[in-house]
Amino acid sequence: MSFSLKNAGQYALLGFALTVVTLGGIQLNAQAIAAHNSNAPVNYAADRIELQDNQNRVILSGNVDITQAGLRVRAARTLVNYTDAGSLSIQRITATGGVQVTRGGEAARGDTAIYDFNRRIITLAGNVSLRRGNDTLNGGRLVIDLRSGISSVDGRASGSSSVTGEDGTSTPSSSGRVSGTFSVPNN
């Protein structure tokens, strides 16, 4: 009996080690984005640009493509907020409409994304998918802290856990879950 308990303990330890290694791979994925130089210049291209000088913002629409030091954000529309104290300084980029954030061999997708330049945080929300090679991670919201290198994924896109029906009433929804697929090395 002690032999089978010993084997069970070894299998449990092996399972734990595989889980740590697998989660470490996804964390490396997030750390690769976190290694981004957020002080580099920001370049953009779009089908249309609208400068709203009184509100200190620029609206880019149609095939928006924004790059910064190897980081690329593509979306249908973006709102760029800035300050103008002698020179323009980007404060925040809010992207909507099939947002894709890529850097190197990793890609994240979501319904919306906010890149807060002051806090050095990128947040993707709504139907989030993070992909690196064959590994995937799906959830409601992905937060990447570019300063600390810590990223987190949770199941819901916002703090709200209710759904509004066609009749306008709000009903609780099941909380979202994080899911994914990890590839396993062939031995």
C-alpha cells in the first residue's frame, strides 16, 4: 500500500510540476509584452483622422494600425487622448472593433483595448484571446502591467455580473471563467 501511495505522490508532484511549467510559459508570454519600451515614439496609420483640438484628442478610424517599438495595435477605431503643454504627450489610446495587439510571436485579441501611458498598463476586455504558438488563454479581461511584468486574466470583461434582457431587466449571469490549451512536449 505504501508503494502505491508513493507512486500517487510522485504522479501528483509530476502533475504539479507540469502545471507550473505550463503556466510559466503563459507568464513568459505576458512578460515578453511587458518587456516593451513604452517610451518609444508611437506611429499610426488609418483611413481617416479627425483632430479634436478643443478636447485634446484624435480619432483614427478605418484599418487603424498603431506601432511602438515592435508592439502593434490594430483596430477599426481608436481614440487617442493627449495633453498639450508645449508639446503633445499621449495619455491614453482606446481601441475598439476587433482589436489585435501583437508583439513578436504572441498575439492578443479582444473587443476593446486601453493603453494607459501614464500607468504603463494595457487592458484588453471582451472575448479576450491570448495566443503564443499553440498555447492559448481565453477570458474576459487581460491586464498587462508593463512596469512590473505582471499580467492577469479573469473571466469577466468588467466587474458587472449581470445581463440586461430585451425587456430592460437585469439578471445575474454566471461568472466567466478563464480557459485555454497548453501544448505538451513529445518525449
